[in-house]
Amino acid sequence: MKDLVPLPKIIIAGGTGFLGQLLVQSFLKDGYDVVLLSRNISQTGVLGRLVEWDGESTGDWIEELEASRALINLTGRSIDCRHTPSNRQEILDSRIKSTRVLGEALHHCIKPPAVWLNASSMALYGQCIGGEEAHDENSPITKSGFLEEVTVAWEDEFFKFNSPNVRQVAMRISFILGRSSGAFPLLKKLTSFGLGGNQGSGRQWMSWLHQDDWVGIARFLLEKEDITGPVNLASPIPVKNKDFMRVLRNHFAPLKLGLPAPSFGVRIGCFLLGSAPELALQSRRVTSTVLEEKKYPFTYSSLNSAICSLQE
């Protein structure tokens, strides 16, 4: 009998959440052995093979990294919460500690994964006001804000690891439009209740990405061996909040009308929902020169087509 050839393995830290599970579905369809590093291995209904870790210290889980195809790190406490001092510390620590211990683990590998994709955020560019040019990977970064500081520290920790055998890509992820999770289902529901007007001034920029392109870009980055460093994961056509909400109203609002939410209303609503108002009010205008130059074929570059697809 011939020896069985092991399935190619991909490791995803923090892969039990919305974005991770989208990737898992795609990899499983192609026959990968997908290992999820998770603090809770008793979860049910999760795709992938769960392996326990604490996100802070090395352990037996390191063996899973050996000779794997890729490591993807999506670990991090959600920023969709009230940014109290304790939550801020947890948001920072969960990102820094998990990234640090993964770097330590890779140094222990005889044959480490060929590529390490680490989540990051477009927040480190700061805000883009009015008619300012969109930020790309060549734009300066800033530390003038909590989310900006967290993201800069996160990437600094990631790029401290350096090995000629491991290609590193920091995925600066924008607002993901997903069918079943994330902010889109909530915005769709509010719009259907007649609450789909502008948020704040409506002039703030929104950079977004369809869930299918999230998967597509992640897989593109795995395969393109000449891509290293930071990459912006965002549609090539960011829109202003007023235009984003108009598209939602056209699809979901009664009579295509919606009450606006002035800034103070957004702040009150976010407080009641346990969220942070800056997630709705800050202005982020980001595109990717890297994906353009490497000719990534976006499935959804138009917001209207993206929203249409999410209704299916």
C-alpha cells in the first residue's frame, strides 16, 4: 500500500470568528487540513480542526506549525465595544501578545510555514477629510488616536519577526460587508426600519470590502510569492457615508427614505448598544496600490453590485 500523502495544512489563529470561518470554508473546499488555534476547543458548529492555545504562551500547538502551508493570524479582541480603559488594554494586549508568541513559535520550527499573513487595520493612516487623496500603502502612518496607536504597535510587533524562510504580509483590513455577520446585517435592519439616513454629517469616507473579496484577496496573498509587507484590503472605490446609506435605502428602506442620525444621536445609540461612536463617525479613505499593481481581480468593486449580491 502506498503511503498516504498528508493534506496541505493551513493554520488560522483566531479562526472561529466571522472572517476566519469564511476562509475556512474556502480552504476546506480545496482539500486543506485547516487548524484553528483557539482558547475554546469545546465550541460546536465551527468548521476546522480546533487546537487549544491561550494566545500568550508557547505549547504543544507549535507542532501544528511544522511544515504547514501558511499561518494566518486573525486574533484580537473586537473593537466593536465601549472603549473603556480595561477594554482598550484588552484590545491592545490580545493583538500584541498573540503576534509575539506566534513569532516565537516560528523560530522553533525546523520547517516553518512559507507565509505568515497577520491581520492589521487601515486605521494607522488616520482620517481622510474632504477631498484629500485616498491613502495607499505608501502613505505616512500616524499615532494620533487609540485605534491608530493600537495598529502601529501591532504591526511593529509583527515585523520584529524576521526570517528569510517566512514571507510576511500585514493585511490592513477595511470594513467587511458580510451576509451573516459584522456591521452590515445591523445596518440593513436599521434601514428597513426607516433609520437609514446619514450617520453624522454623512461626509465621512467609508472604505469597504465584500466578503468574497476578503477571501479572494487572502488567497491571492498566499499564492503571490512576490508580495511582502503591508497590503490594504479595500475596494478600489471608497464612498462617503451619505452615498453608502443611499445605496442601502434604495435596496431596503420603505419608500427609499430614512431618518438621519446626527453625531450626538450616533453617540447615544452607540453607548446604548455598547459600541464606540468613532467606528461610525471617523473618515477612512483607503485603496490599494499593491493589489492594483499585482492585478488582483476584484469580484465586487462597485458598492451597488456588492449590496445586490448580499441579498441573494
